[in-house]
Amino acid sequence: MTMTDPIADMLTRIRNAAKARHESVNIPASRIKHDIAQVLKTEGYIKNFHVEQEGAQKTLKIFISYDEKGAAVIGGIKRISKPSCRVYSAHDEIKPVLSGYGISIVSSSRGIMTDREARKQGIGGEILCSVW
């Protein structure tokens, strides 16, 4: 079976690992997943991540971040732009997630970044997902 949406698969694995209170989750690696993980780490939604090499296959190991009460920092993670229905937005049309409480991850001509960063740089792009 071929995977039609690897980003949705990544988000689902992170969501499930956080709900099941796992320390980490392994995901098949790609450049875009690496960039999304970098944004999640910078914003404090995950503790850390690194790429592991297993033969020809690279795996992205993501360490889930929990607060002092043991609840996952990621309250929710949702795919916005899908392969069947792409969602693009100009920088002035990107809406804040939960009044600025969460972030949107945007794929722009200057790389993967948060909605805040995209508005600051004045560039739009494809809204990949929302995290809160």
C-alpha cells in the first residue's frame, strides 16, 4: 500500500504517541518532515528530534514534550492542506490559530515556517497544518 499523504501520517503518529504518553515516535524521514519537526522543536511542541540511518532507510525520531503535570504540550495537531485539496494563503490572509495560542506551519518559497514568521516576512504559502 502506498502512502498518499506522508505529512498527515507524521501528524497522526505524533498525535497518537502524545495521547499514549510515549517518550518518542519513529517516522520515515524526508526533508519536509525534518523541516516540520524543526519548527515544532523551535516552538517548544516537541523536546527534540534526530535522524537515524537504518540501512538505506532514514528514520526521524521525535521526542514528545510533556508539561510538569505529565500532559502533552501538543493539545491538538491538524492537517489543513491535503493532497486532494491544497490550501494556499497570502501573508495578510493567514489567520492566527486559537487567537495566537497555537501556530500554523506554512510551506513558503523561503522554506517551512510558522504563520507568525510568514506574516513578519510578508510572504504567503501553503498552510500545511495547525498545532495548539
